[in-house]
Amino acid sequence: MINYRNSAVSDYIRCPLAFHFAHNLHLQKIDDDSGEHHRRFGQAIHSALEVIYVDRDLEKAKVKMRECYPVQLDTEDLAKTVDNACFALEKYIEHYDWDKEWTVLSTEETDYDGSYVAVTPDMVVKDRNDNIFIVDHKTTGKYLNYDYFSDYDPNSQVTHYVQRTRERYGHCDGFIVNAIRFAFLKRASKDRAAGFNVEFERQVFQRTSSQIQRTERSTEEWIEEIEHSRRRGHWRAAETSSACKFCSYKSICSAGWSWEDDEELITNVFRRVCQQKIGNDYCNLDLNHSGDHRHELVAAAPVEFVVEV
Ligand code: SF4
Ligand SMILES: [Zn+2]
């Protein structure tokens, strides 16, 4: 049985054809600097936060941030920059006072046991009352309001994570969405200064046993369907165009190309990427590359940063 990441199952639910492009053919758009910027910046913040919680060392976390995001891939984005990230890390530890009441039980551990949906929580922590929480770090430009957090209820990722943490630690007292907002305001508003603003907000989500059972059941059914599509070699397109709005494979679909007939045309615009998980990253070398897996940053104009030690 193939192990699926929860996000892969969600991709299939959104559009089986997009799942096929992403998870079977491993197609990634060439020159997708903006998408790569958000992904890389988010991953760098995750790695820096891991240092904050594991090593309890702010300076080391800043160095990690600069190491993981050494070049600004999207120069138009004035909020998500490495300098702002270092400032945000300082404010973060002040704001949460290092989360001293938390003991870290694990960071970034992938758990495949007993199920075919792989989960990799950013962090599992225990508080002073022995409550166990999953902590998921999110970086966003959106307002951290009701709308933002409503995405997590219902949300099968949250449900799977809670269930697997219960299995592993005996109980799970919630899934904490640890949101950090990076915003750049051209003009001051009534409660925010002009320039870079960082905001922090957390919300805890719970899941009941019956919610967990329901989600497990429906995930099993979706995975059966994925396997069925694989056996037939047929991946149907999305039922509604709303799925296509932000899809990176739109150019393939609108041109009417198929992999079988138009591989050469497709590989002018897309490359096939390895995507093997390595630490907090995914290998971005060509599919079937030789040698070790690694993630390489590619940017047109490297920017140098002075690291204070
Ligand atoms: S453009 Fe639409 S139909 Fe095509 S892969 Fe993307 S979501 Fe699916
Ligand atoms: Zn690789």
C-alpha cells in the first residue's frame, strides 16, 4: 500500500488530474519564483522556529533563517524578507516568553504507523499539566481573524494529526494553529504603523472520536478511489472551474495537452522534480537524479546579508 501525505489526498479531492501532474508526474513550473518564494520563506521560518524551541537560542535561529533563505526570490514582497523574519523572531519570543511551559516531545517527525496517511506535525509539545498539543506554524499575509481560522474547521489535516498523536501519546488535547502574519502597510492605519507589521495569533482546535472516525473512513474511501484511478490509468479533471483558479497546471489544461501526446511541450514549461523529503525541505533536483537528495535555491540576483555573530 502506498503511503500518502494528507496534502496529496486533499489535492486529489480538489482535482484528480492536478494530483496526477503533481504526485505521479512530479511536474513543477519552471520560473515559478513567487510560489517558490512563499514556500521557501515558510520553510525557513519553520526551521528557525525549530531552533527556537530545540536550542532555545535566538541568535542561532536568526542565522538559521538567513541560511535557509539566503536570497529574496520575490523582490516585490516587502513583508516576507529575511530581515523582517529576524525581527519577527525577536518579537515572537517576547510575545510568548519562549513558551517556557512547553516541553517539546518531537519536531518534524513523520509518522506512517498503522495508516496509509503520512503526518508530519511541526511540533508536539506537553504543558505543565501534561496536556499534549500539536503545534502547526503558519506564515501568512492574511488578517488573523475568524475567516482565517475557519479554514481549520472542518479540516482533515487537523483531524488526522489529532488521531495519530492520540495513538502515539495516549491522548491529544488539541491542535494549535500558530499563525504569524507578515504585512507591509504603505500607510499607517488606525491601529497599525506604516511599514512592516508582524502579528501573532493562536487558536486551538479539538476533535471528537466520532469526527476522527468519520474522517478516517472518508480518507480510506478517497485512497481507494486514487488507487482505482491508478489501476485504470485515468485521472479526471476537476468538476468545477473554481478548483482551476489558482492551479499551477492551468496552462496544460487550457492548451488541451496530455502527458502521453505532449510530453515535449509540457517539459518546456514544467520540470520533473524529485521531491523527496529531506529534513524540513523537499529535494528539488531533477527526477531520477544521481547522488544525494538536496534542495538548491535558484535566484536571479543574489543579495548579500551581513550576519552578526
Ligand atoms: S487547471 Fe483545473 S482541471 Fe486542470 S489540473 Fe488544474 S484544477 Fe485540474
Ligand atoms: Zn532527490
